[in-house]
Amino acid sequence: MSKKTEKAKRNKQIGTLTDKQKYEAKILEKDARIKELELELIIAKKSGRPELLALKAGADLLLGGKLENLPILEAAAESGELPKERIKDALVRVQTLQDDYSL
């Protein structure tokens, strides 16, 4: 086998290994994020703030939320923990759904 062919083969192997490493890194990154979210959920449940976590994660509408947790959400909005812009975006999306489906 010529040196050129050997070098091309070695470069291809290195490229394949690099692609595999990138893929594995993405899996590890996603796995770490899932574990982080699971931990946040456990903390939220124990602290009585699952509704806040749901809103922070992107939920626009809470189903089965407890009214007694409303002060927690209000405090989070006032402190900036739950950005007011996030609340406005959720309200707009829910209002749009209501308008679209005449609810």
C-alpha cells in the first residue's frame, strides 16, 4: 500500500473517530441536561413549586395547578425569576389558541 493511500486511510479513521466523539459528546450533553431537569423537578416538587418550573421550562398553560401556589408565581414574576416577557409570550399564545378555536 502506498504512503498516500495509508495516509488517506488514517485520515479517514481519524475523521470517523472525531465524528463519533462529537456524537458521543452530544449524547453525554443531552444526558447531563436530562439529569439536571430531573433534579430540578425533584427540587421543585419538594419545594412546592412545580408550576413555576413548568412555566420556566416553556409551558404556556398550567393544567391541574393549585391556586394556593399563585403567590409563588407572583413572587417569581416580581423578583425576575420568572421573566415578565415569558409570561406575556405565554398569554399571547394562549389567547391566540382561544381566538383560533373560538374558546
